[in-house]
Amino acid sequence: MRLTVTVAALGFALASSAAACGSYRGRPAANASAEGPVMVFGTSWCAHTAEARAYLGAHHVPLVFRDVERDPEAMDEMQRLVQGAGLVYQGSIPVLVVRGRVLVGYDAHTLDDALGE
């Protein structure tokens, strides 16, 4: 079952289901830094965003969380990064930037691969 929540203030739909967050794609971002903490774009209520943040915390990986629902600039940055990586953004969160690689959705194995590169 797919649940889509429309954020009227931002005029943007965020999909919060396992199907939406589970579809995982990743490519290098044109403007993402190869150094520094992992950037996590998501919302405070998304279970998959919380899982990604907890996983990174448990592995002592520094991260910066950007709430795309409360921060329109974070939403714009996330969309630019996804587009710059040549990906089509369809509302899935979280979006992570790991060592210059944009990852759409959360998958522990793929995240491990990106962290190990």
C-alpha cells in the first residue's frame, strides 16, 4: 500500500511508504562534497528517515539532518542534488548524500557500500 502525503505549504508530495522509500538509487552528485558528514534530507515523521539516522548514529557516522518539510531551502537543495546526479525524484525520502553520492531511499547494505567507497 502506498501512502502519499501532500505538503501544501511547499506544494510538494512526499511519499512515506516502504515502497517509496525502499526504491533505492544512487549516483555521484555534481555539487556534493566528497568530504564531511553524511547529509540526510527527510522529515521528522518518516520512519525510513529515522532508520537511516539511527543507523548512521549507531555506526558513529557524523550527519547533518535537513527537514524538507520545515525548511524550503532544504527541499530546494535536495531536489537540485537529485537532479544533478541525473536521478528522477518521485517524492521518496530520505535522500542521503554520502561522499558525493546521492542515495534516494534507505537501504543499509547500499549505505554501507557508499560509506566504504
